[in-house]
Amino acid sequence: MKKTIAALLMLSTLTACNITADYVRPDTNIPAGWKKGDKVVDGVTTINADWWRNFKSAELDALMTEALAQNLDLKQSLARIRQSRASLKVADSFLVPSVDASASTGGTETRRNASNNDGWLSSGRAALDVSYELDLFGANRAGVKSAKALVRNSQYSHDALALIVMSDVAKIYFQMLNLRERQGIAEKNLKNIGEVLKVAQARFDAGSTSAIDVSRQKTELSNSRASVAALKNQVNATENALSVLLGRAPQDMKIKGWGLGGIASPKVPLTQPASILTQRPDIKAAEANLIAANADITAARAAFFPTVNIGAGVGMALSPLGGPATNTLSLLASLAAPIFNGGRIAAGVDRATARELELAENYRLTVLTSLQEIENALSAVKAAKTRQADFADAVKEAQKTYELSRGLYEAGSVDYQTMLEAERSLLSTNDNYASVKLELLNAQIDLYRSLGGGWVNNPNSQAAKK
């Protein structure tokens, strides 16, 4: 048996290079620069882990802290990390011997004759058994490597989810502020419409205009009231959505902010395209999955080769006749090798190999999608800034036009239709300006998230923990 084991050890050394599947990161052909020549902002390339503080909102800071601690999706993700760590412990256990204890007891009753009872004579046995599988071809070590990679995957996935939760909290919070701002604009417009209606009614009573002008303005008033009611409903629904992100019941949620006027518009540091391979947790999660699949190939290949188990047992037996205890020591080595299994082992290798190929393509797709998200966010930031500047000018002109046309209408110098068009233009322009501010903030949030959101600088990330 010693010769057999020695021969197997030599065989394992000779065949290890053929069994082990070496991991190589897939080539992703990342471009050297961004599509439109975007460059690093102010020479800064580092995103802080608490990037949302750059928007200068104390209420957002408090909401973000609560969401990261109480979000139910994140709590589920933490439970998945615990599951993967437990699986790693199971895999680790195959690298060390297993020890089992057993004990038994019994007895016999002896009689010389019907009137004489010698009594009960007890006997028993206690044993300690040790067994160990020689990991000659690395199957168990590959299992540990795979399990470790899956632990990392669960940690990276948690951090990627946390980044999504952060961006969702910021977006929904800003959306609610925007809806409240638009509600304020609609209520101001409703007030203007009511004032113009009084003028139209006075002119009609004086006989200087027709009933059509009064009827039209009443229609505008009803439509404006309906718009205000719709915006109020959207505010409530958005606040409820935010409460779920924070793990709260909607009844407990109350946001104080009103409008986006006090929200800062930060400059987002831009890094080179290749840096996303290490800055984004979702990419690292995809690579961890790939590493696990690569290790699974080694484990599948090892199934072609024999397994050797070594066992030892130490026992003590008590004699039923009252004699001395007997100590026993046993040694056992077993060898098992596959001969015929209908192609099951070969199919297992094929399956593991195909799985690795699938995850390699998934890794490439994750990288490409990341580049797409960054390019889209960069384009959205530029477009929103341009639109914001244009709408700012449009608001000034629309306000002037409305004030002039209303004054002229009250004086009877212009007809009602001219004043009505100016009134509608002012509402539309103000509403568009409020919306484009939200577009810019959302684009900046998307850019922070797509660049990794300062994940590599976050000491509280799950991936940073051992």
C-alpha cells in the first residue's frame, strides 16, 4: 500500500500541470480614451465613497445613511454573503482529517441453575476513528478556490447593490424635490389664471369682451387645478417609494425639502476607461464568478483520477467477564478509481468548461455595458447643461412676454388669445426649466455610479472585509 501511495504521489506531480485550469482574465479591448475626448476634471481622478455629499444636501446625507443601514435588499444580500461563507467552511473541511467518536454498551445475564443467579455482566466498546482523503489531484483545493471566489462574488455583488441603492435614493429624493417645485409652479400659474379670470369677467360685465374669453379662462382654471392635483399625487407616490428604499413604512416618511434650488451641481472626476476594471464592483463580481468556474474545471478533471483515503481507529473494549480492557489500533488505506461511468465524468468536464466560456462572455458584456453607461452619462451631463442654460434664458423671456401681454390685455390693447398663449408659454418654460435641472442631477448621479461611485475607496464595503 505504501508503494501504491508513493506511485500516486509521483503521478499527481507529473499530471498536475495538465489537470489544473489556469485562470486568464478575458481580453476586453478597452479603448484608450472616451468617445468625445472627455478629460479628467481639474486633474482629480478620485471619487469619494460618500460622493452624494457633493450635492450639499443635509437631508440627503441623512437619508443615505439610513438607507445603507436599513434597506431590505441590502439585508438580504448580507444574508447571501453569510451563506457563501458557510459554503467555504464546508469546502475547507475536506482539506483536513475528519474525526468521529463512537461507543456501545451491552451485557449478558448468566445463571448456573434455576435457583442460582450469577447476575448481569456488562461489556462495552469506545472508539475514535480518523479518516483523511489525500487530495492528490487538487479536487478539494479547487473546491476551496471556487468557494472563496463565490464569497468574493457575494461581497462584490453586495457592494454593487449598495451603489444602486445609493443612486436610487438620490434620484428619488431629487425627483420628489422637483415634483414639489413643479407643484409650486403650477400653483402659481393657477393663481395667475384666477386673477386673469377676474379681469376677463370684469371686461365681459363692462361689455368690452365676449363670453368666450371668460369661458376659455374658466377652462384654463379647471385644467390647472387638475394639474396641481396630479402633481400632488406624484409627490406622495415618490415619497412612498423613498420610504421603501429606507426600510420604512410609508406612514412614517416625511421629507422637508422643497425644490432643487439649494442642491449643488458637482463636477464628477473622470478616470481613464481601463480603470473601470478595478473601480466597479459589478465587474469584479463577474470576474469572481469566472474564477470560480475556472476552479470547477480543475475539480471536474480530477474526477478522472483515483482517490485515496487513509483511516485510523483507536478503540477500547471492556470484557463482559470482568477481564481487563482491550486496546485496539487499526490502520486502513483505500483506493478508488473510476473505470466505467457512461461518460459522466467527461460530461462534467464539458459542462464546467462551457460554464467558464459563458461567464467569460458575461464578463466581457459587463465591461462593455459599463463603458456604455459612462458614455451615456457623459453625453447626458453635457446635453443637460446646454439645455439648462437655454431654458434659463427662455424663462426670462417668457416672464417678460407674459407680464407685457397681461398688462396690454388688461388695458384692452391685445386680444385674449395673445395673452393666453403667453400665459401657457410661461408655465411650460418654467416647468421645462425645473425638469432640466433634475435631468442634470440624474445624469451626474449616473456618472458617479457608472464610474464605480468611489467603491475602491470605501473601507465599509463588504469586499474590503476579510
